[in-house]
Amino acid sequence: QVQLVESGGGLVQPGGSLKLSCVASGSDFSKYAMRWYRQAPGNQRELVAALGASDYTNYADFVKGLYTISRDNPKNTVYLQMNRLKPEETAVYYCHGRRLGYRDYWGQGTQVTFSS
């Protein structure tokens, strides 16, 4: 059983930055492909960034050059650095883990909100 716990969300000003973290319990974290999704109010959950066990990365077009996904395997942690944030990026950001032959895992989400 794996548990994912996100943190790092909060209130941010337009143009600001945030770094989200997702800590995984359990073993073999390095064997998991990790992803960040977000879900804005009234919208479907959408993929933001992905990082494979082999360190292959993939980004949604709308965050390329703005977001960076990374991982620290000894710390069982995946990060999402978000820069030049815009108010329309208000959403709950979710961490997701997948390993071949195992079920998918989701975190509870962390909220990103903008201040005027």
C-alpha cells in the first residue's frame, strides 16, 4: 500500500511561484512513474506533468517552460515547480503514482489559490 501526501499549495499572487511536494510512503518509489494533475472548479482533472521511473518527462502544452517536475528518490518525493502563475491556474493539484502491475495511487490534493 502506498500513500501520497501533497503539500506546498496556498495563496499566491499573479506572476508568482510555488513548489509543490508529494511524499510517498512505502517502498520502491524509484520504480513509480509520477504525475501531477490539476482540477479547477467545474472542470475535469487534467494532466500537468509526468516523470517516468527512467526520468523521462512530459508536460502539458500549457505549462511547458513554466513548470518543472522532478523527483528525489531517497526522499520518496516528487516536486512540481510552478513559475509565472496566472489566476486561471487556480485548482486543486493532485499527485499520482503508477507502477507496472500495481494499482494507481492518488494523493488528497493541495489547493492553489490566487490573491488579488
